Amino acid sequence: MSAGFVPVEEILDRKSRPVLRDPREAPTHDLREELFELEAKGELIVMRVPEPYVEVTTKFGRKKKIPIEHTWHHKSCGQCGHIPGYSASIFWLHRQFGLDFLDPTDQTSCTGWNYYASATSNAVAQLAVMSRNFAAAYETGYFPLIHCGTSYGHYKEAREQLIHHKEMRDEVRRILDKLGKPLVVPEEIVHYSEWVHVMRHRIAERKVIDMSHLTACVHPACHYYKIVVEDAIYDPDIYGAQRTATVTGLLTALDINVADYSTWFDCCGFGFRHVLVQRDFTRSFAVLRKIEVMKNEVDPDMVVTHDTGCVTTLDKSQFAAKAHNRKVGVPVLSDAQVAAMAMGAHPFRVLQLHWHSTDWRPLMEKLGIDWQRYWEEFQEDLDAIRRGEKPGLTWEDADQPIVTVA
Amino acid sequence: MDWVSTKATKYADVPYEEKLRLFLEVKNDPRYEDYLYGCYECGICVSACPSARFYDYSPRVIAQTMAREDVDRFYEIMVEDIWNCAQCFSCVRCPRQNNPGGLVTLIREVAVRNGLKEARDVLQGYSRVIYKVMLKGNQVSPDMLQPDFFPDWGPWVREFSANMDVWRQAIPADTMRGVTDAAWRTDEKTLRELYTIWFETNNIDIVREVDEGLYELLLDVMEEVLEEEEVA
Ligand code: SF4
Ligand code: SF4
């Protein structure tokens, strides 16, 4: 045995001991103080979180306000474009609770893809795109709720840049002036999964599908909690606050067994440019470091995550791996889809499961959802659209849950 | 003795002054000081890095090189390494609060802005995404999901492709229903504002460095839209 050899039992023992940290040593910096100072100097407008809101604890103890309604939905291009059941579920949940919200057409994506994938952008352009969206929200009086994890992480970082670099701020203000818009920064940058998190008990109260026999693995989205780490939600009751509480909080509220796995910190393999032009990396990483590890360690019924690229990557990468006889075959859903599913959302009109490629049918069957019946119903919708009898599906078709409480 | 200048370098044909110019362009970016505080060489970033696992790539080397201001090595990184990064930011668990992924972003931007051949090569096949982002304000759209581009996603892509129009009609949200060339319906006024941003921030000029043809196309469309507004 070499001098540096540590038996696996000892490593496991060390890992099982909780890491105790002194809360008094946590960084207490609150960016909002600088925001309000800039507002007092007339440099920008701070958009306040509207009432009603819920306060949650972030990584180092700062209380963050999460609005419940009057929200301006900053949609995600990857969700709306490739997994529309993700966005539809977020809207469906708001409608079920009768909450006031706005789904705007005066919105662009964050264009973070240009930034993270091809670098055909620059810092001021990114800040100006963000600020244009925030000003558009401000004009409506609704508060931004960011659907995309990348937009959320990127905006948090961009907000810091805006606050700390006067020359950038001045340049962005000059551009916004040209557009006839004020420079507006929201008091909090809020991700939709934080809204789901604070709504989780209300969602659980309205649960019509029993999910207590399910095991799920959570993939926490990198851009949610790794960019500007201090702004993500942590809760001592969830993983001892050693991991972000979003997603896991919802699943446990729904009585789903959340199973841990060793590569939880790893990214999904999306890689921005990789998922488009170097997909061998994306596929290999998604399968070898995520799906197969989950399969080997806990064999979950589903993977649940809260960002655009993660759902796409983890779901779509499984097909090719199957051809190589890898251990795959776990459906991938967003937290919003799981919440909507628990409350009885239609699997195709709302959850839009036909946009997912890994087989979700065994999951439906395990939940006792007669997916074939709803698929036939949905085919009738499609036929009516094809025949020109229906211009398309509306909320009138989709609002009604498939199961209601007796 | 200046050890940097006596060291054998891989890209000796590129003058040191040119490498230094590019290095300083990265170092003078206002974001740089937020991304690098020195480096312990501890490798914590590497242990978290997905790209380090699959490529000959290391965020530690990037942080080290920048901290040591090793201009020749920096140039090697700019040519060979930066496009391997997955931009996941797992490396920000760095105990020195470094952001190696952020450094990569800055180096990429300088590589693109200066039209480096390697950057142009890497971004070949990328024009469609840039086109979408800049013209539609969305980076992905349903009509990008084509079977010949995503064969590894299985028969699902073929099924999707055959049904795209009707599937898009069958989405209950107003902003998405029926839209296939973008992720959602965006106001014309919004797009005009976006184009103004691209011009005002010189973002459009960056595209010229990557793809001249795309640049001309974008310019034509955007200028026409903005001129129409002025006339109206
Ligand atoms: S951002 Fe890049 S360097 Fe950092 S961990 Fe991710 S892939 Fe590695
Ligand atoms: S960048 Fe940070 S994590 Fe990486 S080796 Fe240097 S000090 Fe360690």
C-alpha cells in the first residue's frame, strides 16, 4: 500500500460527515444596496418586486423576494422553440391559480447564445439587450420572471457589470435613450423555478396524481446556481443547504423520492456550441456522466431539471447511446412539467410530451395515466387543425385538468 | 533574463508584438478584473470541468497563463483551446473566486473580433444561429430541427419535421401558437429596437469578421427595416 492510499471506507466516512460552516462568516454583500444608491443619484430606475411576494433564503442567508403574480414572462427560446410543453406548463400553472401575468411579444431572448457559444457579441450589446427587455417590462408594470436558466445567470452577471462599470452604464443609457426607454434594473432577478419553489405547497395541495411511488434524480442547472452563486435559493431542510433547494423542494412536496447520485454537480454537456456542432462531446457527457450514472446508482423513473439546455441535452442524447447498448432510457422533464402533471395537466395539450424523445410512456403508465386515450384526443385536435376546422389549440382546450378532485 | 522570449514557442511565425496586442485586448476588457484574482494551481476548477474530462483542456492552465502573463502560451490557448469550453461555469467554485470560463469568453471575443482564422473555422456552420439571434431575437426556432442536422436524435426528429406546422398550431399559448421560424411571436417594433442595438454597439461589425456573406445579408435586412421606420 502506498503512503497516500486512503481506503474507500474512509473516504465514504469522510463524505458522510456534514460540513459545518459558521454562518457568521458568510459573505453578506447585498447588491441591491448599490442599486438603490444609483437610483438615488438618478442613474437608473429600480423596479420593485410587486406584492404579494414570498421571501426565501439564498446561499449566504440573504432574503430574496419572489413575486407570486403580476409577472412579465421573459420566455426562453430553447423552451418555446424545442420543448414548448415546458413554457406551456408554466403558463398553465399560473392560470390554474388564477394569477395575473403577462406573456409579452415585446421581448427578445437574452441573446446569451451569441455570447456563450460563438462570442459574436460584446458586453455592452448584451447589457443593452437585457436592459431593453427590462424597460419593456417596466412599461407594462409587470415584473420580469425569467424562464431560462442561462438568461437568469447571464442577467445576474450582467446586472453586476452594469452596477460596477460606470462606462458600460453610460453607454447602455445612451443606447436606451435612442430607443426612448429608461434604464431599468429589477430589484431581484427571479427564475421561474424559484416561483415554482415558493408555490410548491400550493401545488401539492392541488395534486390529483399520486407520485409517491416515483424516484427522481435532480439535475441542478449550472447557470442557475453556478453563475452569481449567492443568489440561488438554499434551504437547510433540503440537502442540509449543501445544494440548491429549487426543484428538489417541489419534488419532495409532491412526495416524490429524490435520489442522490454522485455526479450531481456535473453539467449536462450542453456546451452551447457543442450541442450544435460538436455533439459527440454533448452526447458522451450527458450519457456517461449523467444518465448512466443515475441509472447505475438509483435507476430513477425520471430526471427533473429546471433549464432549457439541460432538458434538451439529457433527453435527446439518449437515442444514440441506446444504439451503443448504453444504460439509458430515463425520461427528462422540467419541474414545471412535473408540477403541472401532478395537478392533472393534459399530457399533450399542456405538457406537450410528443416533443420529448426519450420514452415517457412507462412513466405515464406507472402514474396510471392512460396516455393512449389522451394521445387519441390530441390526434383529433390535430386532425381538426389540418381540416381547417380549428385554427389551433387554445387555453379553452387545455385549461381543464384530466383528473379533478372528486 | 527574460524567460518568455527565450522559450521555444509553437507559433513562432506570429510576431510576439501581435500576441501581446491580443493579450492586452483581453486584459484591458473591463470584465477581466472580475474574472481573475491569481491562481493557486489547486486544480479545483479542473475537477469540475466537463471539457477537461473529454479534451486536452484545462481551466487551470488558462487561469495560470493569464496570471503569469505568458503571452506565447496565451496565444496557443487562443488558437487551440478556447472553443473546447462548455461555458457551464462549474469552474467558478475556484477558491480564489476566479472565473476561468469567463476568461474563455473574453479570449473568444478577442479572437472573433480580430478575425483569427481558427475562430472563423470553428464558427463555420454557425451562421444560421447567428442569423436567427440577430434577426429574430431568438437563438433557436422549430424550423432548425431538421433530420439531416440531428440524425443522432433518432426517428423523433423525422416525426417532428413531418408534423412541425400542425404541432406548432397545437400549443395553447398565444405567443407560440403557429410560430415556426422563431421561438415566439415578436413585435416588429421590438425587432427594430434590437437592430438598433446591434448597430449602436458595433455588434454587427463582429459578424463581418466571421462571415462576410452573412454580414451583408443581415445588413441589407436590418437597414431596410430601420429605413422603413424612418420613412413612416
Ligand atoms: S466554463 Fe468552461 S472551463 Fe469552466 S468548467 Fe465549464 S467547460 Fe470547464
Ligand atoms: S483557477 Fe482557481 S480553482 Fe483553478 S487552479 Fe487556479 S485557483 Fe485553483
